[in-house]
Amino acid sequence: MLEGIKVLDLTTVVFGPYCTQILADLGAEVIKIEPSEGDMWRRVASTPEKTPMMGPGHLRLNRGKRSVVLDMNSPSGKESVHRLIARSDIFIHNIRAEAITRLGLTYDAARAIRSNIIYVHGVGFGSGGPYAGLQAYDDLIQAGAGVTSLLPRVDGNPKPRFLPMLMADKVSGLYCVYAVLAALFHRERTGEGQHVEVPMFEVMTDFVLLEHLAGMTFVPPTGPAYYHRQIDPLRQPLETKDGWIAIAPYIDTRWIKFFEVAGRSELLDDARLATPELRLQNMSLMYELAVDIMPAKTTAEWLTLLAGAHIPAMRVNSVEDLLNDPHLEAVGTFKKRTHPSEGEYLEMRPPVRFSAREYPEPRHASRIGQDTDDVLSELEADVGVRASVENAESPGRSRSR
């Protein structure tokens, strides 16, 4: 779908590279510029038995990209970057404003090289506010955007905590993808490039407050912040005889059916659960009752019973369990591949499916600078082609033979 679109990628770690990984999966040609020591994400979870700087996160996050090492402070490095901008549709980086200005690679500078360039700047904080220019990492953005306040609302432990994943980086990367695609569509219709800013703090604030602004949406507020279902301490996975399960009856008829198939319909005789309205108000009580019911059967027994009653339920998987999940196996999520230098590894198929085409087989993640010579040779060839065209079309030169 993005075949023919060229992306010049100066991003590092996860936020920007996650965006460009998805663009590469969609068929774009992505050239990743790295310093000689490489993007630090290459080091994460790397082990001595593998090539240095070829960690497992790098194999996935930087698949489909070509790695070019350039010293952007040197005259030759700057010239190469300028040539790459001239042939690129998208220039994306997450370098702070002061540093990118020193490199001479601001939007105005890039636009002077290619007038319709789509210039994407991944930042921690939007340029219009007092935090602009501050360093930003996933932990800091989770803290600032209210993410660390969520678990305390559930378990009563007042200590703020991070969600144990790169939530802010990955969500910001997804926002970055849609921003790039929207800018490409705009250019397709108008011919106009533009500057696009994707700020992590604002992204995560938008993401968190979708449901958690709640009653504070209105002026004056009609209630407190936080979506009550999400912070209900009883609305959690439930322990079975041999594991854990998540259930989601949600609508009233399914809750009634749940107690029926569990053989505990008498529990609904409680006056607090006498009507649909009361059951909605006291849903926490129904979850509390479910806590006592679920240990009577195994997870597999519950899944069979609840599926027969059309009550949504799911086994609680660990990360390790996902590798053997029957659904993920059936849809081909994991694929074993052989990297030229790292040997066999598991690749993950992009989850979104398109009826019009299959995903191309992605390039294996490159070693540091693996593609430098090839890309620089292509730039020299481009210069030669342009010179030939200019000579052929120069005034006074015959075009006929």
C-alpha cells in the first residue's frame, strides 16, 4: 500500500521506530540513519551468544529498514542527509528542537531541499507549552499523563506505579502512524507537504482521558473523574480451580444467565439485585459473588460452560502462554524465520488484515551500517542521472540523433 513512499528515519528507541516499523510493514522504503554506536535500543536484552547490538527488540522494531551510519556533523554526512531528504517523501525524527537546529535540519531547511516534504517531529511535549524541549521517556510520560494514578484507584495501594509496558512510547508511535498517513493523503490531494508534531504528553493525556475524564467532562462537573468500571477493584480476573479467567457478562440478561449456568440463581434473590437497575448499580456485588463461585470449576470447564451460554470469557494468559495460544497459531501470528547473522527467531505478523493485498516479506533487521555503502552508491547514481538529464536538456544542445 505504501510501495514507492520513501521514509528517512532519524528516530531512536521505541516511539519513532515503532511508527516507521509499521510504515515499513505497509511497504514503504525506510532508511534509518544511525550514529556509529547505533540506536541504543539495539542493546536491550542483547546476549553474548548473538551479534553485539542485535538484541531481540531490535529484530522486531527495526525490521524492514535499511541501516545507514552517517556522521551528521561532518560535511560529507550533512551532504548525504540532504541528498536523502531530496529523494524522501517523509522525514521523521525525535531529536529535540535545539539539537536539530544545530544540525541544520529544521522543517524550513528540509522544505528548502524538498518543497513538499512531510516533516514529522516526535517530541515529548508540544512546542507551545512550558514543557517544550524537556527530555521525555516512557516513565516520565506515564507519570505526567496520569497513567501511574490508575492502579492505586483499583487496589487501594496509594503508591503511584507504572504500567509494566512501554505504553507511552507505543501509543505515541500509533498516533504518529495515523498522522503520517493523514499528511500523505493531504499531499496526495493538494500537493502540499507540511510539518507534523506528535507530542507524547498530549498523546497520552488524550488516550487516558477518553474514558477517565468521565463526569468532569461537563462544566460544571456532573461527577468525579475516572470511569468507574475500570477502577472497580472487584472487576478483575477471577481465580478458578486451576488458574484464572476473565468474564464480561456486562448486560443484565447475561448476568442472570451467568448465575443460572453456575447453579446459583438464588443469589439474585438479594434485595440489592432485585431489578435490572439495582443490578447495574451493584455490579461490584455480582463480581464479588463471582469470586466465590469460580473456584468450583477449572478454567477449561468454565470456558466451555460460558461459551454455551454466550457469556464472554477469556483464559488469563501469561506472555509465555501466547506463544502456544491456539487462536494465534491458527491466524499465523508467529512465524519462524532465519536471520542471516542471528539464526532462527520468531517474527510477528502485522495484526491488521487487508483484503486487497498481503504484506510483503519484511527485510530482516540490519546490522549497524549494513546498508551504508549501498545507499550512498544509490545517491551517487542519482546525481549521475540528474547530471545526464540536465546536460541533455541544456540550451543549445540537440536532442535528436
